[in-house]
Amino acid sequence: MFKQFLRFFAAAGFAFGLATLPAKAETVRGVGFGDSLMAGYQLPAGTGFPEQLEAALRAEGFDVAITNAGVSGDTSSGGLARLDWSVPDGTDFVILELGGNDALRGISPDVTRANLDAMIERLKERDIDVILAGMRAPPNMGGDYADRFDAIFANLAETHVVPLYPFFLDGAITVDGMMQADGIHPTADGVAQMVERFLPLMRTYLSGKEAG
């Protein structure tokens, strides 16, 4: 009888211990959604922006996984068309990087803005956080076009209250050895510099997720 009594309390104590253990945090899941700059055009496997960003964040202790959903040549219209099936359920955040090809093709900034606006709305409706990566128009498009295009990203970030990284290519563009011969796409080292500059924003975002 006494042994049965001890066994009961031992089992009860074990169950209580399990109940009071802190729950293991789930991996924060992100998607890098964009064009060739996100896809890693002409780069060795594993050296694209989402892959390098994930590795850098994991090295700092963040439990995060970032899927590469970049498609070379994609415009904002193409991104809007494929958004729903490219971003799976269970995604916590999307790094939205589109618009560069719109500017290269001279697409009206009004069209680009409307497409990005619709993408942000759709993602927010699915309770997916958006981190907006800004772009700049190429100089050959002229001052008026550049003013209208460049203003898109800050305006959308303010409207939707989402984090904005002002210029996705910061750290690579115009820097010797950081861009491929075409002058448009970063090298793997260029991506590493881009990631280094992107990290503070991601630290802030992920720390907020952990605190929440």
C-alpha cells in the first residue's frame, strides 16, 4: 500500500513537472518574395538573399526559416498573380521585394503602387506580416519618373504601417566587386553586404515576435 502511495505521488509530480515546463518556441517562417534580386540570379546555390539572411539570423540564435520565392524577370503584376500560391499557409512574414523590373520597363508607377498595395492587403488579410523592401528607379528614366517611383515604398509603408527597408541593393550597388557584370545583380559577396545592412531591421522584427 505504501509503495502504491509513493508511486502515485511520483507520477503526479512528474506530470506536474511536464505541465510547468515552458513550451518550445516554434520556428518563425518567412518567405522572400521578389524578382531576380531575391531569386539569386546567376549565384551559386545557397548564396541568394533569403539563404544568406537565414544563415546570419540563425548564427545569432534566431529560430527562423526563410523560403526563397523569387522569380527572375517578375514584375509587380506577375507577383500579384502568383502571390496566393507562392506564399503558403503558416507563413509568419514576407519580405516583399518587387518593382525593379517595372522601372526597367517604364511601367507607370501608379500600376506598380496599386499592385504592391494589393499584395500587402492580401498578406495582411491572411495575418502575415510584411517587410517592404524599397527600390529606386534607374537614372535613365528621368527625374519625374524617379520621383514618382521612389516615393511608392515609403508611402505604402506609412499607409499600411509595415517596416520599410529603404533600398534593397544598399551595400552592393555601385561598389566595386559587389555587382555582376550586368550592373544590375549582386554577386554573392554583394548579397552578403546587403544582408549585413538588412539584419538590424530583422533583429528588431524577430525580437518583437519573441516578446509577443
